Amino acid sequence: MPEDDDILIERALKGDQKAYRGLVERHQTAVYHVVYRIVRNRDAANDLVQETFMKAFSSLESYRSQFRFSTWLYKIAANSSIDHLRKKRIRALSLDSPIQTGEGEVGIEVPDYTHHPENEMVRREQAISITDAIDDLPEKYRKVIIARHQEDKSYEEIADELNVPVGTVKARIFRARELLKKRLRGVR
């Protein structure tokens, strides 16, 4: 009567080579079928079966006996097969080497989006325009906008500082924003 997987695993963990061989012989065909269904290539399937058993035996101490050994092993086989397919699909493209086409060689040009001085200049001009627009606000609106958006104060803090009700602060901020929108519409 053949030994069950748990006994073979226990022996294999102690270094018993016959136990390793017994586990391989018992599960090799099933692992091959799992792998072959995924990769559809005999040579790759044979390689992946070996890889599966190598991975399984190198992490055999992490196997938990409350699960079936075959389920754990098939999961390793499936993951190895999927990884194999992913690696196969990825084709690296050299940016230094030209690509051969039917009409000759074509170089690869990759645009550089890292720095655009004109965008930086536009942002600076907008910041200056916003600062100018805030400076042109009536004082009661300018104070609340600066306190809220530049000093990052709460409505309550602004109300305490200006000695006005919170509702007044909210109304002034709303009005200041409306005035700024009108002033800045043409800037962008």
C-alpha cells in the first residue's frame, strides 16, 4: 500500500531522496497536464514541470497539511505557467537600435515631456496675474482670501482674527472668489 503525501512530505523534509522521488512520480503526470493546458507546448510544459517541482521542494516547509498537497502543487504549476506566458509575451524594444521594416530601417523617436519652458512661463504669468488680482481686491475681501488660501486658516480662525461672524467670513470669501473669477477670465 503506497504511503500518503503527508508521510512522504515529512520524510522529504528530513532529506529522504526516495520520498522526493515518490512525490514526483505520484504527481508528475497531473502537473504536466495542468501546465500543458496553459502553455500548449510540450517542450515548455516539460521544462515547467521540472521548474514546478524545484519550486515546490525549495519551499516545501511552507506547505500546510490542512490543504491537499496536490492542490498546493497545481497552484505552483499554474503560476509558473502563467509567468512563463507573460515573459514570452513581453518583447523588449531597444530605443538605441533601429527597427527593420519592409521599407528599410526606422529609428525610434521618443518625445521628452519632462520640461517645457513655455509651460513654466505660462504658470508664472498666471501666478503673477492671480497675485495682482488678489492685490486689487477691496481690503475686506483680500484679507479673507489671503488668510484662507495662503495662510490656510479655518473659517473660525479668520472670524476670530477679524472679529466678525463665521457667516460673514464665508460670504466675503465667496464674494472674493467671484471677483477673482471675473478678473481672471481673460488671463488663461
